[in-house]
Amino acid sequence: MRKGFGVCCILLGICCLLASVGWIVYNHWEDENAQKASENILQDVRENILNNTHEENVPEESLPEENHSKESFPAESDSDESVELPPDVPQEMLTTQVNGYDCIGILSIPVLELELPVLTDWSYEKLKMAPCHYFGSYFETDFVIAAHDYHSHFGRLSELKAKDLILFTDISGTVYYYEVVLLETLPGHATEEMITSGFDLSLYTCTPGGAGRVTVRCDAVE
């Protein structure tokens, strides 16, 4: 009886060990796939940003002749006042489509040697490919970006420290600079605390097991 019980324990231990190894292998496989997917998207986003920057810097004399005609410019106004949007109208983030996905730009974390594309909106499927815009925008406070805890994505956020630099480059090539202020771990259900922090930028990912959210709070810097 005791011998049979001992054999069962050994077999159970072997099964648990195999399950653990399988889980590690699967996570490694997912991480590699996520890295490849984000690198492919990143390359195309870089090219689009470079093209947009080049178009903005084309000298006026190189433009087609019709662009210089008086008809191509708006008529002069009787008033010297410039037309401005009402303050309550939000600016819309620029996007570019890559491999069927809309992207808003590139997130760079120099201290972690990370450069990642950011997809326009999030879903569990999209998070397997790249970080995703979760809330807000780079024009405002409470700009939130989420990603899986893959080593190649946000798995090392907890290594960041206060004063570390984070950059976000939009599709026009404009670079927004942020500085890490604090790291905190929020409960998985703390959605309101995540999106109304008052910080200019928040990055977050799941803790091991998914019960909490490792969150990096940042403020914009000149």
C-alpha cells in the first residue's frame, strides 16, 4: 500500500515538473513571437515616420507649380486674428496603418534598451504583438500605454527608477519627453486609479499571476 502511494507521489511530481517546463517553454515561445511581431511593425512605423518627416521638409521651390498659385492659398481675412479651435475640442492623434493595424507612434525606454511600436487601441490579441494605447493621448495628461509582461515588451518595467527618461515619437516625427516619477503596483480592478492619475504618462503591465498591475508614472519634461 505504502509502495503504491509512493509511486503515485513520484508520478505526480513528474507530471508537475513536466507541466512547469511546458509552461516555461510556452511563455518563451510567446515572448519570441511577440518580439518578432513588434520588430516587424516597428520597422514599418519608422519608415512611415521618416517619410512624413521628409515630406514636411521638402523646400517650397521643389513643390509643383500649382501649389504656388494665389488660388491655392485662402483669401486674406479682414481681421488679423487667427482662427483657433475652442479649448474643449481635443486634438486627434495621428495614426498610420501597418500590417492591417493602426499605430500612433514609437515608445523608447533607453535605460531598458527598448524601442516598441504602439498600436492605436488595445485588445488581448493586439497585446500579443505590441504595446497598445489604453487611454488619453500625448496631447494631454493621463496618456496610458499597456503591454504584456513579456521580457521584450513591459516585463522589465519594475527595473525603472525615478528620473529615467522615456520618449514617445508620434507619426509626424515629433518627440515627447517624459521622466519617471514613481513606480507603484495597483490592483487589477483599479481602472479609475489607472486612468485619472494626473500624470502625463503611465505605462503598465500585469504582475506575475495577473492579480496586480506594475505601473510606471511619468511627467512630461522639456
